[in-house]
Amino acid sequence: MRKLWSLVGLGLLLASCNQHTAVAPSDASADVNVGQRPLQSARQVQVVPGELIVKLQDGATLEGVSAASGLALQAVRTLSGGEYLANFTSLRAQSGDLTAQTLAAVVALSKTSGVEYAQPNFIYEAQAVPNDTYYNLQWHYRNMNLPAAWDVTKGAGSPVVAVIDTGKTNHPDLSGRWVGGYDFISSSTVAADGGGRDSDATDVGDASNGQPNSWHGTHVAGTIGANTNNGSGVAGVNWSARVLPVRVLGKGGGSTADIIDAIRWSAGIAVANVPSNAYPAKVINMSLGGYLGQSCATGDPATQSAINDAVARGTTVVVAAGNSNDNTSLYTPASCNNTVTVAATDTRNYRAPYSNYGTAVDLAAPGGDTSVDRNGDGYADGVLSTLPNSTGSSYSYSFYQGTSMATPHVAGLVSLMYAVKSTITPAQVLTALKNASTPLSSTACSGGCGAGLVDALKAVNNAKALP
């Protein structure tokens, strides 16, 4: 059986998502009793802490101004307008908020003789910043430079993305995003919806062995394509996404037999006794996996064959590396050939402590770490996306962690790449992604994270530049 790569679990496979922080939506009809701390305002000055831009009057020197202000200024470089980009050390040596200290240093410098003007080194973001209520909590998009990519494309004309997972649920932030779909779970016990395979890909829950429902597929789909710039909820990677829900995971996980049929069907390949797919996908997201103890090609040739068939149809298959802090080469489909295998990073752009690693990893993307709040936003450092409430009767937004969460960042990005270059091949996608990634040091990623942390802007531009 395969399970979802969402949270760190025990044994061969991951348990369902139960270690998360939920955010209450502002809609009065939604589940409003799950928020833990008030949201902070997004309207706040963002500066590079400890850095100042200083323009001197004629005859003044930085050394003189430094002495007069008591800030111990150190020039970083001279800017194009003759200003200095400078560090200061006197206030930085004190404890406290570096942003506040930086703003205080600006005030002090502005009163110093010889200074024409002083200002912070402000942080600017791309103008295509969505107005979704909780976007300011989605640190994971900024860490992969996604807002800058949105200035190139928001996804118009992009292909269908198949999410092979637990299925779909109703959520206002996914309204209009779901297309088609199929339930490939052949076991009525695993499906828990009164039957086996059918055309209804609804996620009825996967609670088992004392674990609650994960609604995993809904969370993954929200990262790929939640309704964006609509003034509520969260943002998705692709503002125009079409998501094909393909249900293979139910109570206790899912089977290879069901999953390989789902892979082929998602790519538009006929599967016996299953209606043809009216929405063949150019991108497949598989945030699932299992431990093999050997490579996919050796131990799971059936899955490898299905992936090969999908890729031969021009479909890019994006898979999770796994959450066992182990070598990815021992897991499937993470070690399968012809895939884009994704490790997970945290807010520091370090490999997340649970993420698998090794030579089978192609690159990394944000997957979060819900055990900490390093960025100080008042919430655990998970990936924020769409979720129903515990019973599936209403909706909420929750922070999850895992390579399951990293993978849809890349799948959504790949769909943006197709939007700017519809003829791109899976091999070209992988090359463009790797060339767009920033290598991670051995400190940031012991064991190897492939080409490194993917940069969305570079990836989209790499695709766009193809002949």
C-alpha cells in the first residue's frame, strides 16, 4: 500500500496529516473555531535589517558621518546615484528587533551633519502580489521567488494538472478549479464510499488506525491552484489552474495496481473498463510513496513502466522524495526514472529535518517544518493551503509539512512553464528546473538535494527561452 507523503510518520509509510495548525477563514459560514492566534497585518515596512542607504553632502565623508552619528558605519558599496549602501554595527550589537533598530538609525543619521538623506534598504516585491487574505502567511512562495514569476505568467493557457491523491472536496478557494476526475480505488473497504472504482473522485475521508482524516488531496490541490487574487483565502502557484482529481488513496493508503492505472489514465492513455479521460494532464503530481529498500527500477518496475508511458505522451511526472530522513533511492516512486523528484526545505532554505535526500533527488522546494516558528509570524512554519474541517462539512486553511507539500509547488511551477512554452518536453522541463535551482551547501542539505532550491522566475524564463 502507498500512503501520502505529508507528515513525518512511523514504519514503512507516512501516517495521515494530523500535526498541523488551522487558520479560520473570514467567511461566517466556515469553520471559525480553529484559529490559534490573531493574524498580523500585512501592512508593515519591510527592510533589510542593518542596512542603510546614505547620500552625503559635498565634502562630507562616510568616516566623518559615522563618527558624528555613533553608528559605526561600514560601506558595502557605492550605488549608481553616488549613495553608499552601508552596514551599521553599534545598534546591531544590541538585542532586540533589528528592523526597529534600522529605522532608528535612519532617524539618527538624518539629523547628522553632512548627510543629504538616509533611508532603509527597503525590500521590494514583484507587483503581481495577490490580495488573498492569508497570502502574507505563505512564506513558501516568496522563498522560491514565485511572485517574480507571476510577472511573467500567472498561468493563462496552462495545461491540466492531475493530482493523484485522496480525491477532491468542496472548498470555495477551489471552486471552478476541479475538472473531471475518477476514483481508481478498487477496494470498497479502502474507498469507504460504498463501492469500488467509479467516476466520483470525492474524498470521503481516509481516517484509520486512530488517525483523523487528512483531506490530503485538497491541501495539495490548493497549493497548485487555489483561486488567487480574489480577496480571500490563500493563493495558489497557478492562478488559472485546472486540477484533475484522481483518487487512489483511501483508508490505509493505496495500491500499486490502482496507482499505475491512475498514472496512465491521467496522461490520456486508455485503461480497460474506465471511461476515457476528457482532461488529459500534461503535469502529474504524486505526493505519495512507499519504502522499497531498493530502487524503483529494480523493485517496482510496474510503476516505472506506467511513468515511462506517461512521459512518452509528453506528461511531466512530479513526485515527493519522502519523509523518512533517509536515502531517496530506497523509495518509490521517488527513485523512479523519468520523474522530477522533490525534497523539502524549511523557512531558512535548509533541507527540512524529515525530508529524504540523496542522488535520486532532482531539486528541492518549500515543504515547511511545523515544529518551529522561525519566521515569527505567530504560526508554525508549515505550508498553508486549503482544507475542509474535520468532518468535511465546512472549510478552513491549514499548515502542513512534508515533501507532499513541496511537490505541488513544483507541479504548479511546471504548469506555468507549459503556459509560456506549450511544446516543452518532460526532459526539457527537468533540465530547465535544474538550471533554475540554487545549490544548497552541505550545511543546508546534508546528503544531497539535487540541483538545489528551485527559483520559479528562472524556471519560467528558462522555459520561455526554449526554441
